[in-house]
Amino acid sequence: MWEVIQSSFRKTVQRDTTRTEFLVLTMFASNFIGIVFCRSLHFQFYCWYYHAVPFLLFQNERVPVLGKLMLFAGLEFTWSYCLDPVEGTSTPLSSIVLQITHALMLISLWYSKPVERGVVVVVKEESVKSMGSNKKKEQ
């Protein structure tokens, strides 16, 4: 068993960032599309995609950063500050701002570039050994 574990550390390690980014984008975008076309939204739904919003906003490089920040502020305004103060439910203004913000984000995602090929990182046993020997020489 120990030999199997040791041999796994000596093998070449390859990581393709394209696959990771593509999977994350697919999951976040699918969740976002489901929320955009939901019949009714409740405050709890915001936690479903709040952490994905910055990632989704920065997928399109053609939208200026100020525009992305305004979309994020629109979502935050809708979910946090524009609710009815007594009942905590949505108001006509919050619904309009939310729909416009969601539509603009969806259009931005639609016209964003496809995920580009990432950097492949290759670590070989020789490079790991040489790094260790360089540290010993420095001491």
C-alpha cells in the first residue's frame, strides 16, 4: 500500500484549468438561469446565487467594470434595501430593478467569450527534487 502511495507522488501531475472553469461556469450559469425564470422569488433565493454573481459578471470582458458594479449594486439594492419595511416583501420598484438587472446579466452571459484554454501545469519528479536541492544549497 505504501509503495502505491509513494509512486503516485512521483507521477507527472497535469491540471487543466479549462475543465475547472467550464464546470464552475456551467453550474453557476445554470443556477442563475433557473432563478431568472422562476415564477416567484423569495429572499432566501438570493443566497443561492449571491456568491456566484461576481464570477458571472466578470465573464464578459466587453462590459466596463463600472457597469458590472452597478449591476451588483442593483441586486444588492433589490434584495436588501428595497423591500417593504413592514412585511419584508418585494415592492413594485424592487421587482422592476431585479428583472432589469437579471435580464442585463443574462444578456451579458450570452454574449461573453467562451472559456479559453487554460495553462497546463506539469510537475515532474526531477523538478521537485531539484527544488529541494536548491534550498539545501542556499542554507
